[in-house]
Amino acid sequence: MEKHSLNILPEGSPTVELFQILLPGNEEYKSGVNFASGGAGALIQTFQGYVIDLHTQLDYFKNVKKQLRKKLGDTRAKKLLSKAIYLFNIGLNDYTAPPQTNSTILHHYTNQQYVEIVIGNLTTVIKEIYKNGGRKFGFLKLLELGFLPSVRALEQTNSRRISFKEASTQMQLHNKALPKTLKDLKKELGGFKYSIFDLYTSTSERVNDPLKYGFKNGKSACCGGGPFRGIEPCGLIKDYELCENPGDYLFFDGNHPTEIFNNQIAKLMWSGNSKFTSPYNLKPLLVA
């Protein structure tokens, strides 16, 4: 499961370096905060009991705001919160959790209705952050599930009879709905600014033509077992395989990109052209 979460970029940061808020003794929240939780979703029900959901992450943000006000004073804290970028990469798990957990939630909604619920929960959190001083936001569209080695492997074996077909449809609807929602929020909320990154397209290009971007393999994972090294967890079974050079691969394991792939994506988010980011990338957003 990917880490999907709310991150905050500090004013003037030239790189995406974020600090884990839960680290003992870390009180320098003005340097940046990361509320990431592996497997989290916009919905409280997504892998409930195993993750820190987005609404709980919002509560953590509000606690950080209180501590910043105590440490910096109201004026400086308000300025910092308004200049920071609030970075969201969330939604994928909301669509993949139901088929993995045998949830019946999708029996009660159409695909469009379910997507509206996910987007609605995300919108509620965005508005709360805005209410608490946030003005600049960054978002990622969702990638295609079929790109992941774990899903490729599942399609070949699928002993658990899991199907992500409906989830893929929902994620496509999500990617269409998110830009419209953000445009509406810009009209509704004064001073609201955002950047949205097309992770779907940027990943697709690398999967389909890895050599062009410096990779030798865009489909299999560097570490794991089974087809595409996507079935068994890396290092947790006796028969797992490990590649010699992770930099040759887009994916390190069945679900997670390699460091080089992540760095390429980060650079595109920071200063990529309009093909990948709109209405502008993170760099001008930070200094706006």
C-alpha cells in the first residue's frame, strides 16, 4: 500500500524535505511537517484500525498550529501557515481497499457516487485547512493500478479472486473530478492557490518507454517474488529475488517506486512544464 497523506512544505524550501511529526523530541515544526500513514485514505473506513486517516491527520495539523502559535506568536504563525504548501497524495487506497477487505460499501453506491464521497471528504479537509490559515495546496492525480507490479502479478495468479476493475474505473472518475473540484474551490475561497500534478501520465510514459527515462525495466519490481516480483513482500519470504541495481527499475517492490523514479517525479512537480502540472508547478506557487 502506498503512503497517502497530507504534507506541508515550509516557506522557501528548495526541496521536498519533510520531517516526521511523530518523531520524539521533534519540535521544529516550522521546518516542515509530514503526517504520512501507509495505506491511509480520505475515508475513515479505509483500512480502519491500521492507518491514520486523513481526518485524524487534520487533527494533528490543528495541534501543530497551536504549538506554532505558542512558539512563534499569532502573527508569525499565521504568516508561516499562509506561505506553506499543503501537499496531498491521497485517494488510491479508498478505491483499492473495498475489494481487498471484502467491504460491502460499494453495494450501496454507484461508482460516481462513491467517487463524490471520496472527493467530498478531501474537500472538507481542504476547507478546514483553509479555515486554519492554509492558502497554497498541491495535489497528485492517481496512477493507473495496472502499472503496479503487484497488480500485474495478481492478474496472472489471483488465487484470492480479487478484481480491481471497478477500482480502476473509479480512479479514472476521480482524476476527472479532482481538477473541477479545485477550480470550484478557487472561485469559492479567496486567496486559494493550487498545483495539480498528473502522476498518471508521467508514470505511463515511464512504464511504456523506460529506456527514454534511464530505466531498464518498467514493469517488474527490483525486489519480491512471483510474477513481476510483485506477489511476495520484499525480504519477508525465503524465495524473494533482489535486483543488483534498483536504479534500473521504476518500482522497488510490488507497490512502491524506486528512489530515482521518486526523484524524477519530485522534479516534475517542482518545476515541470504544463504537460504535467497545472495551473502551475510548485516552485512559483511557493513564492507566490
